[in-house]
Amino acid sequence: MDKNMKILVVDDFSTMRRIVKNLLRDLGFTNTVEADDGKTALPILEAGGIDFLVTDWNMPGMTGIDLLKAVRSNPNLVDLPVLMVTAEAKREQIVMAAQAGVNGYVIKPFTAATLKEKIEKVFERIDG
Amino acid sequence: MTKTNDNRLTLAKDLVTALEQGKEASVDTLLTEIAGVQEGQLFQEVGKLTRQLHDTMTGFSVDSKITSMTEHDIPDAKERLQYVITMTEQAANQTLNVVEDVLPVSEQLNQKSQQLSEKWGRFLDKEMPFEEFKSMSAEITDYFQKSNGSLQQMQDGLNEILMAQGFQDITGQIIKRVIDLVQDLEISMVELVRISGRKGSESENINEPNLPGPVVPGVDDKEGDVAASQDDVDDLLSSLGF
């Protein structure tokens, strides 16, 4: 896992973006960018250079699941690892996210250890 | 009405005949009967009004949106707001606990570093006997060891404070939903005022939110269709081959 990889953190709550960014920094990932919903995230992703996407689900404008679908339908982004960090916890939603091609799913509220474990798992599967 | 009219005419004719013939008893009976016709009409009117009122009341209660709101959403909103209180309280306590734990640690570090700094100054000014220098060296070694642990403890504490701020996202989402509910309720109340003069309003469908949002314990997890913890999510995903 490359600690210098560029990570895009998408959440409509700025406090949550700060928390995720700080946790990532604590894990050694300092190269992060932010977006507040799918609509603002997508152009950043399309511009290229993002190695990992961490996104919320419920956001105004464009939801995380729609962002995930857009990512998977873009040939340039189809293999981008995506971790969903969301309060949405209905079983059918988790299944929907899995079917849309999510690489990991963390429900809020979460712990630093959970985030670390899931990120490691995402890259274990990709690198391994 | 025609029947009543006919009836009244017959009664009137009978009354005139009775009066002409001087039959006082018959006159009394007939007068009472005529008054009875009047009362009957009044009862009919009251009856009609009662039915109207009843229909309107039924109309109110079958408005499914209002019913669902009063029976389900409002108590639900109360529990959600209660959960907001619980979460904010937890976050505040978690933060305060860490601060209370870490403050004395930082005070101790500060004190010790001031002491050592003062001694170190005397050493640099060559005012320190060799024996004291030896004890200071030991003190410095000890300080480095202890400060490592203390700084780690402070870092852990700061991380814990960081994590405690996650409540803002969750409670924000919950409060947004309650605001939506209040707005819906307001619209329904206005609608109710508008239709209360008329009968037969079509009841609206209850629209379930397509994104249920944060799970509020005791409210959203009753039907067993939500993942109650990260372990549940992991189990579900691994059953899907993750």
C-alpha cells in the first residue's frame, strides 16, 4: 500500500471530512483532497490522479451510490478502489452497494481501528 | 315534504271542522299534532348536521398521511431527538473525560521540563557540582522515558477527541429528518384547514424516504432489516463473497 497515494474524501458534513482526513493522516496517508458531494467529486475523479475514493452515501446533489455507479461505468475509473463510509445500514443498501462494485463498507459511527482495518483489507485484495 | 304538506293540510282542515263544531278535546289533540310536525322537521335538520359532522370527522381520520404522522412519525421523531441528546451528551462526556485525563499529564510534563531546564542552565553556567550532574543525568534519562509514554497518551487522547466529533454528522442527519417531518406536518395541517370545509379529500400516499439514514436504536432496528454493527456489515458482505 502506497502511503503517498492520493485519496479523495467525499462527505457533505465538513466535520466528518475532517475526521476522516485526520484519521488517514494518523495512518500515514497525508495526500488527501475533499469534495462535499458526488457532483463535485466526479470532475475531480475524471481529472485523474486519484488513487482511492472514500465516500459517504447520503449527500445532496449526487449520492455516494450514484457516484460509485458513475465511477464503475467510466473506463478510466473502473478499477478505482472505493470505500463507503456511511450511516446507511439497511441490509438491502449494503447489498446494493456491493452489487454496484464497492470495495469496502464502513457504517457510522465507526472507530479509527475499523477504518484502518477496512482500508488495509481493500488494498490487500487489490494488491494480493 | 309533499307528504308532510298533505298531512298538514288534512290536520288544518280537521282543526277548522273541530273548531266549527266546538269539539274542544279534538282541537287540543290536533294542535299538539301540528306542533309535532314542526318538531319532526327540526329533528331531521339536527340529524343531517350530525351526519355531516360525523362524515367530516371520518374524513379527517382517513387522511392517511396525518394518521401516520400522529401515530408513527411524531413519536418516532421524539425518539430520534432523544437519541440526538444521548449522542451529543456522549460526545461531550468523551471529550471532557479525555481532557481531564490529559491535562494533569501535560501539567506534569511541563513542570518536570521546567525543573530540568533550570538545572540544565546551572550546568551550562558551570555552577553544578559533579554529584548533582550525575543525578541530573539520571533524571533526564527518566524524563525521556516517561515523556514518551505521556506524549503517546496525549496523542491517543487527541485522537479520541477527534473521533468523538463524529456525532455532528449523525445528529445533523437525524435533525434534518425531523425538520423535514415538521415541514410535512405543516403542509398537511394547511391542507387540512383548506379541506375542512369540504368532504371527500383524496388521501395521499405515505412516502417512505429512500435513504433511511442513521439507525436510531429502538426506532429503526425493530424490523431486523438493518445492520446493527460493523460486524453485521462484515458478515453480510462476506456472505456476498467479499
